[in-house]
Amino acid sequence: MKQETQAAKSDEDENASTCSDGDLFDSGEDEIDDLEEADRKIGLDMRFLKRLSCMAHMLQLALAGGLKASGCRAEVDALIRVVGKFKKTRLAAERLNARSGLNLISAAASTGTADAAGHY
């Protein structure tokens, strides 16, 4: 009985190494292939990632246009200048963060047709 148990254990060890060398790796590749195929079926590929920056820029332009049309662009420009001043000095930004618990976020750099003041 003890010999049968040892023989079975030996067979399991051999199968485990065979599985880990071949089957598990192949299974992972198959899973990746399945995911890539699903992405292709719904149109997700690298073109989406390449166009993401263009979509972000279009959103930025739309927001800038909306702000300009709403008449509050001057206030937004003033806030952008204040944030810019705090971003220039680490000490001021750290003190502001300590008091408010908030981090300042600068406006995204644009590749559009903004003038020096950031107007579109």
C-alpha cells in the first residue's frame, strides 16, 4: 500500500511538472488570444488609445468654448493664474495643501490654438 501511494505521488509530481511546463503556459496564451479576439469583435484596439489624446483635447476645447460663451472665462483665467503661482513654489503649494488638504491641478497643456494667455 505504501508503495502504491509513493508511486501515485511520483506520477503526480511528473504530471505537475508537465502541466507547469506546457499546459498552464498554453492556457494563458489561449486566454490572451480570446481576450484579443473579443477586443477585435467590439472594435477595441490600439487605434482607440492613439485617439484618446485627441478626444481629451477636443473635450478641453469644448470646455474652453463653453466657458467663453458663458461669460465666466475671466474668473476661470484668474483661478488659473492663482494655481500657477502656487505651483511655482513648492513651499506655497505644501502650505496650501496642509491647510486645505487639497492638491492643485494645473490646466492641461494644449496642442491647440491657444494664445499666450491660454485663450482659445
